[in-house]
Amino acid sequence: MTSYRLYAQGQLIIDLQEGRDRTLILVSGLARVYRISTQGKELTLAKFVTGDILGLAPNDPILQPSNLLEAIADGTGICRVPREHFQQIIISDPEIASYCFCQLSERLGKAYDLIEEVVFMDVCTRLARTLSRLAKANEQRLVTATHQELAGMIGTSQEEVTRKLRHLRELGLINYQPHHRGIVVPNPDRLLSELNDLT
């Protein structure tokens, strides 16, 4: 049976005990899939926006039991559709099938990027790339992610992110006020190029 539910920011959409036999459609808001290591570190594996679809196949790695799905904005709406029903929709509508294929391809590309960053890049480089990417998506070049959220995105601790942000601020590459949310990246390309020169 198809169902719909709204979630508040920080509320779990799927926990470790819930069944994974449905396709999830993000109708509104934002969500993230993350994993917690045995040491308690969080790693954000992917972020999702309105229109994204999760659980397209029974073995969709995004919905494997070790992952958690959390709303990261108030008013995040999730429609749960029995997977067999959604697969029939895909079979009957080539446009929806193409849309799903594009989503999977994009997700795979982002997964490759994440693997490359975690394996080959140090924390400061991963942080700079993440800040640059997030700043470019905002006209004011403002990154609203918290230190904890940034740590989850790059696979490190909040304390390490705070140290690296302080260093980048001392270099004049970013601006922020301690204990105030929001990091300004005046020139995202300069942030990356100067960091490359330093490393």
C-alpha cells in the first residue's frame, strides 16, 4: 500500500530496523543517507532533493541495512510505494524509466567522486572541495552546513573540521564568525587553487 508522511529536520525516515521493501520518492524537502562507524563517526554517503527516488531495486546500496536515512529540512515529504508496483510503472512508462536511469548514473558518479576524495585526498583538501561545491550552489557563496554536517560529508571528526576551517580563515580563503552558522567562501575557485599550491 502506498503511503505518504512528512518529517521534521533531524528525524529518521528509515532506521536500522525498518524493512527495505519499498521505493521511496522524495516529494519535498531534503534528506541524506549516512552511516555510523564503530567508532561513532558519521559519513554522509549521499544527499537527496525533491524528485529523487530511492530503492529502485531490491539491492539498492543506498537502502542497505547499515545505512540511515534522515530528513535534513523541515517539511520533508516521503511517499512510500511498494517496489513491485513502482517497477510496473517503470516498465509501462519509458520517460519515467529514463528519469530513473539518469538518477542512478548521477548517483554512481557522485559515489566515484566520494571514493576518490576519501582514498586520495587529505582532510583539508576534502573540506575545501566540499566548501567550494556548496558555495557555488548559493548566490551569496554561503555554506550553511554546520561543522558536524561538514564532518559527516568528508568522513572526519567535528573537531578536525573546526581546526581546518580556522586554518582556511587565517589564510583569508573563507570568512565566518565563531558560534554563528554560515561560512562565506568569497571565491570558491581561489580556495581550491591556493590550497593546491600549498599542498
